[in-house]
Amino acid sequence: MAETIPSAQSTEIRPTGEDNVIEVLDLHVHFFTTLGVVRALNGVTFKIPRGRVLGVVGESGSGKSVTGFSIMQLVQHPGKIVKGQILLKARKDDQPINILKYDRHSQQMRNIRGNEVGMIFQEPMTSLNPSYTVGNQIQEAILLHQTPDKDEAWRRTVDILRRVGMPNPERIARSYPHELSGGMRQRAMIAMALSCTPSLLIADEPTTALDVTTEAQILDLMRELQKDIGMSIMFITHNMGVVAQMCDEVVVMYLGRIVERASVEEIFYDPKHPYTVALLRSIPRIGLSKGEKLEVIKGGVPDSYSTVTGCPFHPRCPNFMPGICDKVMPAETPIEGNPHHTVRCHLYPGSAAEAEVETSGLAPGTAPAAS
């Protein structure tokens, strides 16, 4: 597979000067498989200001989790970060560092994971080690990053379990993952991620498969801890209701690209990209008449090994313009009068400035099979 791979470590740091905990700049992640190259991320750029919550939304396969794993440098073989920068500024007075200059197995990267950047993984039952107690797994991170004193580490372990609302935290600390309910395992994952008070928490679908009561409790808990610790959160989810409840800003992803970014209020009350509009219309609403069907987004996400010429959403877009949308990649365009609200769509002036034409595995204008 003779594809030239640009070095992720060769790019120069271009910090904005703002107080952002993390800045992701032009991030590209590819998976090199025997069947072909899966371009999971294609130029993702965003930032998370200190103390703010960024929501990352989109359908399965849009690149949300890969973005989170890239920040942690946990992209597994055959995946590779082929281009871009990830600038971390853990403390307000620190200089930003490009963490991609570190080898993923290096001591510097190990010091960042868990200590400066924590992550709540999507499925706690497979993320927790069944051979060790919950307390041992939380204590390990504290001993590694915070203190060598085992008694002090155990005290902190019990304390963080208490803070996440565990009943009888001393008993829970001595329990194995299979002895806990789904909600309690999720709380244990949150406790592990917060045990070293990180500057950034990546929450990858933290309420998946939980009942609505437990979900509400965990969201309340995360908001409370976020205010207490003052950390930033990258909240990855499919649930737009959770986005409205938790987030300050939102980025909408499709096929490895950010197609719209705005404040949470603007995303819900003034969405611009046809994909964002379609996502919001597919949400169940109170007051639907009996027998009225939910709106769906036509077609399906293209095959992982295919790339779409022009705008990646054009095969499913109700506003598709032949000869434009299927030929030219729209540029990230600020909405007039609001530079903080940007969109990649040819419906808005200036979108054709980035004449990026891709080689496609799909014929222009051909919609993929419906899911």
C-alpha cells in the first residue's frame, strides 16, 4: 500500500494565544487495512476553552470516538495519526505543547493520560479489568500520578467514590466490576477518570445503556464535579437532549469532518447545515399525533472504504446542487455577523473558497444504500 504518510510531528505549533485547554488542528487519522484505507478523520479542527463543555455529535461512523482516542494517543493498529497537531495547555500559565511529538508509549504521554487528560470510555464493563477490584484500579492512577503513599492513595480512592455518589464507598472499593450494576460501574469509571483532577475530561457516550433516572443522576454529577474542579469536558454523544443539558458549544461531525460549530443555543434555534437540521428533526417530540412517523435522514453513511467527491453529505442532502456539491469541498464559512458560528455548506457565501476535490469511491450524486 504505497501511500505517502505526512508526519504528525513535523507541523509547527500555531497557538491562538487564547486560554484553551486543548486545540486540535487539521487532524487526519487513517486506518490502513488489507481492504483499503479508512479515512476516519479528515482535517478536524476545534478548541475547548478552559472550564467549558464542548459537545461532539453525529451519527455512528462520523469520527467522534476516534477524535477522543487521538487526543489520548490511544488509536490502535492499523490506525495512524497521519497529520495535524494536538496542543495541550493543562494549566493557565503553561505553554501549549504538541502532544503528537511524543511517542504514544513514552513516559511523557503516560504522564498526560489520566493526570492531565482523563477519559470515560463508552462501555464500563469492558473498560474495567475484571481481575482487580474497583478500588485497586482507581488507586493505581493515584499512585502513578499523585502520591507514592498507599494509605493516602486508598483514602483518596474512597473519597472520590463517595463524591460520585457511591453508597458505602469502602465496600464498593473492595468490590469487583461484575458485582456492581451498570450505573455503579459507570460511576466507578467517572471516579477513575476524575481521580487525578484532570484539566480535560473526554466523556465518550458516558450514559449509554443506562436508564433515564440513572442518566439524569450521572449528568447532574458531572456538572457538579466540573464546576468544583474547573475542568473542561469534551462530551461525545448521539443524544441531542444531553447536549442541550450539558454543553456550552457544539461541533457536528459527518464522515470525519466538522460540518458545523456554534453555541448550543444557536445549534438548536438557528441550525445552518442541512445535516444538523436533519438531526434535530429526527428527535422524538412530545405532542406528535397518533401514527405520525419520526422524520429520518434519507440514505445511510457511506462505506468506510469510500470517499465522497465534494461535500461528504451531498448524496443525502435535500438541498443538493449538481455540479457544485458533488465536485467541490465547501470551506468552513463563518455565518455573517457571527464569526463563532461556522458551517461547511455551499448554501452560504464563501463556501467555495476551498476548492478541495477528492477522489471518490462513489459516483458523484449517487446516494449510498439506505440503512
